[in-house]
Amino acid sequence: MRSVAFLGLAILANCPAFAAATAEESILPVTAVTPSETGTTPRPSMSSPWPGRAVASGPSAANDPPWPWPIDDGRARQLIATDYQTPSAGRTTPSFAGSSCDLSNDLRTPGNIGDSTSSCGCELDCSCHGSWFGYLGGLVMTRNEPNKYWTTYDQINNNFQNLNTEDANVHWDGGGEFTFGYRRPCDVGFEMTYWGVWNMTGSASVISPSDSLGTPLDTTNGAAGLLLGGITPDSFFTNAHAVYLWRDDQVNNVEINFTYNPWGYDNRGWNLTWLGGVRYFKFDENLLWTSVAGGFNFGDNGGADQANVNIHCENDLIGVQWGAVLNYRFGKHLSVFAIPKIGVYGNAAESESRYYRGDGVVGFDITGHKDTVSFLGSLDLGLNYDLGCHWSFVAGYRVVAISGLALSDNQLPYFLAAADEFADTKVNGDLIVHGVFLGATFRY
């Protein structure tokens, strides 16, 4: 035990802050003593710096050696005991300005980064938060412009093409997000995240009072096999009165990630957490092209005077991903972050192409399927503001880029009768979904 105490005092003696503090105060005088028994070495009498505590004094065993170092004023004993014992009522803890020689801090593992005197609501270190956390927020997102497929031109002026599928791009639409997870401080954790935007819609239309709308789509070859109640496609797409395009996209995303942070959560500066896991991403797209025959309006006769070409595509991606959470903390409340992720996925893509009349008469219904490899990368940029030990406010911008998708615009051939083209699901599409997110995190 004396060797351990000697080591502790030796460490403190080399601490600049401790040496400076002891130099400012005089050492308490040592009371002179005389041996009480022949052949024994007495212990010197020492005053205790702790209120209500007495330090034992008196003769030691006959074979005890003399004390090999000067008697101090109790400061070293006070600092060591403060770090390793529960303080009693009324006891004060010495502090040294600018000191980094805290034994409890020096003996921590490198992962436990933070101020040893920090507490919840003051400094945010590994011990401040509980291990379980949940996030709930909203999204407002859109997508990049789809490929142009020209559907309509003016037959009076053939150079005037006045409608394509890009004109029916989706608007900014809302969705939701939640995350639930567990994190061991300065160690491993896991999190499950869902987010989705369920109704990303867009539309465009053109109306000709002179019924002069035509289409580049070849509706004459094989027309005999494309009759709708005995009516040829030309009756709807040539000399048309109006053309309408509608688009409806949906995005659903589910992730399960495992995280690892060997460095802990520092109060200020940079911090990095690695992540890896599995992700399921689903993108559905529905594109409807309606042409109203000349002399009629949309909805007349229960839709019997309008023809519809409807292309529906579904993409189900599942795969593995890797990424990181890069965080920079400015202080005890505000931090900014970047979360890049990238992964490789198997995509089970399906398409369904239907040609039918507005009153329900069907010309054809052709389905296709193709499996392919897709790549998905995402980036979240945002800020986090801690409102206390449990609540924080989160806001940012998200970009998700995906390759190898079946998109509705890419399924349209140049011949309406090309059944083999409709059945061949094309997976050469690329998509970018992006938008803002806003929410709150609760830790417990």
C-alpha cells in the first residue's frame, strides 16, 4: 500500500498545476515527536484537511522503516480521495486553473473523451446521454427531371411539339421519417430508420380548340390488334382535342445500420462514427397518358371517347451499404454533420403497360420483369441543436442518387403495337431524389 501511495504522490509531484498550487501556500508545520518505545520509529502526527476526519498517529510496528519523503499538507491525499471516493456532505474539491493532471481523467480509456467535470446540460460527453434514442421528423422532397418522351405536336405546324413527359414532372411533396436505436457510449450501437414520400405528383396538358393535336407515336402499324370496342387508335390520337399527362411517384426507404465510434463524443471539434448495414429502397412510378378524340371533352360519355396508355414501374432494391457520420461540434449545443452512404443492391424491377379506354374497355395489358444490379448513394447535410440532455432539434438536406432503375418514361416505344417492347422492362434509368428534413431526437 505504501508503494501505491508513493507512486500516486510522485505523479502529483510532476504535475505543473499541482506544483504551482502548492508553491502558493506554505506547508503545514510538522509537530516534533519523540519515540515512545525503545527500538520503534514513531509516525509523525498529521492534521487532516477533511472536516470531521482525524488521521491516526502513534507508534508503528518495530520493523517499520522511517518515512522516506517529506510530510505534505494533505493536498495530495485530498485530490486522490476526491477522484476515487464519493464526496461527503460539505466537502469541497480543490481545482487548479488550467490543470489537466486529473488522475481519474488520465486513467480513462482513449474512447472516453470529455471533461471529467462535465455534467448533463453543461458539457456533452459520452456519459451525458442515455443509450436509447428516437427521432421523428418530416420531409419535403422532389426528384430530378425525367427523360423527355414527346407525346404531342400540332398537326397544323409539325415543328411545334407542345407536350412531353418531362412536362409532368413531380412537385415538392411531403413525407415522414422515424429512427429508433441503441448506442453504447463510446462503443457500438444500432439504428433502424424508415422514411418515405408517398404522393409525389405532377401533371401537364394541352387543349386544341381546332382539334389539331397529333402524336409521334406510330398508331397505324398493327392497328387491327389495337381496337378499343372496334375503334382504331387513330381515332383517339390523331386530330385530338386534348392530351393529358399525369405522374405519381412514391419512395419508401428502410435501413438497419450498425455503428461504431471508438473515439467517443467530444465536447468540441470533429467526431467520426462508422456505420454499415442493410437497406431496402422501393421506388414506384405511374405515368398516365390520355388522349381525347376530336369533338369531345375529357370525361364525355363516361370516358368512351378517350384512350389511355398507362405505364407502371416498381423497383425493389435490397443490399448492403457502408458510410459514416461526420460531426463537428461548436460547443455544448450546436453541431453540424454530414452522413455519406453508398451501397450495391439487387433490383427486382417490374413493369406493367396497359392500353384501355376511359370507360374500362382494355386493348392490352402487358407485364415485364427484369433483375439487375443497382447502385445507391446518399448524403445528408444538416445541423443539430441540443435543447438539453434529452431533446435535440435536427434540420438538413438529403440527396439520394440511384442507378439501374425501371422508369416509366423509358418503357414507351415508338410503335403502339410493339408488344415485345412493352414486355422488355428497361432498367437503364437514373434517379435523384432530394429535399429537406426537419425533426427532433429524444434520448433516454
